[in-house]
Amino acid sequence: MIALSIALRLAQVAAAEPANATAAAQPDTAPAHSFEPPAESAMPSGEFGKSVKLGEQIFLRTGEYAGKFVGNSLTCANCHLDAGRRVNSSPLWAAYVSYPAYRSKNGHVNTLAERMQGCFRYSMNGKAPPLGDSVLVALESYAFWLATGAPVGGKIAGRGYPKLPPPSLKADYTRGARVYAQHCSVCHGPDGQGQSSAGRTVFPPLWGDRSFNWGAGMHEIQNAAGFIKANMPLGLGNTLTGQQAWDVAFFMDSHERPQDPRFTGSVDQTRAKFHDTPTSMYGRIVNGHKLGGP
């Protein structure tokens, strides 16, 4: 009887395999899960709660709480809005449930801590905190708490920045300058250097020495365009057209900024190795100047 039961079970599995294989070959059309992080009033107490709260403070005031790892005047919350909560602004809770993951940028599977190290190195134009450092532990604690109840490993709505379709017209510097002057300069300044108050950055610099460097993801025009379309002008997201978002992203990313820390000594070689994409302006000539050059 036991042998007969095993034989029947094996037959059932064999019969199911073609259907399962067919299902596996189909594209994933499952809807993305929606998610809302817990309210700040629900932040835990005790020692773990202290770490969560510290992570939030680092996120909001990065230069004050993690200054030795920061080389510009940006904060984490400048690109991950609403303290890392807002959908379509690369929310922190979505990052927590999406790692470990392979990244082509460095060619291996990254943990969340390693991904955050990259943020300090590129977006913050600083240096990576060592693994296990209290800064990374606090940020991971905050991310873990924000992700309370979020599905792990599946599709989740609002993760990252929206992927915009290509613009009808090729992105253009002059049109982007007009969009910037009309919609962006009031906050980020006519010169793109942002605004500060009482020593704190209120609106971040978008280019120049105090902004993100050429290795940051926001230097890629498609990333900047997706972020801008969904979130800018601040509080008025999705009011710009897709064309306007592409144009102003092109304009923003066509200005000089700090060097990519992976610089090989040659702009052309660095572009060929790290920036050989249609939406990276690194190494391109704009207004007679080779971006990334001296």
C-alpha cells in the first residue's frame, strides 16, 4: 500500500509539471501590493525604539548625525521624501523588503547595508560607513520599522522612482532651462544651489560642489525625470508633463558636479567603464565644456 501511495503521488507530480512549467514561463502579471508605513506615533520604545528614532534623525539631518560620512549639504530625505515614506520617491520601506538583490552597478548581490553605503559614497559625496557602524544600524532599524507589514520580495506599488516612457521630443537643454526657471528656481535658486536656513539645507543644491556626485543614481536623466514627474514642484507632483520632466532633468544633469569616486584618471575611460548609457551626461560636451572634466 505504501508503494502504491508513493507511485500515485509521483504520477500526480509528473502530471502537474507541464502546467507548472507553463505558468512559470508566463510573465508576472500579479498586481503590485499597496502599502502604508506605520504612523510616527507608533514608533517603538525601549532600546530598539532609540535606534529607530536615531535612524529617522540621520535620515532627516544627515550632516548633523552622520557628518563624518557626508561630503555635501544633502540629506537622505532630499531624494526620499517625507522621511522616506512617500511612494514613487524611492521610499525606505520598499528598499528594506527588496534587498538582498543583485545590482549591475557593482556586479554582485548587495545587502541593504551595502546599498546604503553606496548612498553615502555617491549621493552624499562622502565615504561609506563601515558595516556594523551605528549609523548603518540605526538606518536599517528605521527601514525595518517603516516596513512593518510590507510584503517581502514581491512587487510593491510606489517602489523606486516611476519609469517614464521616452519623451515625444528628444530632451532639450534650452526647453529644460525654461521649465527650471518657471517651476524650480524659486526653491532651488536660479543658480541651482538651493537654499539654507540657520545652517540647515531647506532646498538642496542640484549641481555644483555641494550636490550629489557623478556616481549617484540621480545623475541618470531617466531617474531624475521619474522623480521630478512624480514629486516636483514640491507638493505639486504630476503637474509637469512627461516632456517637461525629461527636459528639466536633462538641464539639471547637464551641469558640473563632484567627480565620480570611481574616476580612472580619464573622463573618457570613466565614461566607457561606468557611464556608457544614453541618459548619462558624464563625459558629454555641453556649452563647450566636457562634463566630469577639469
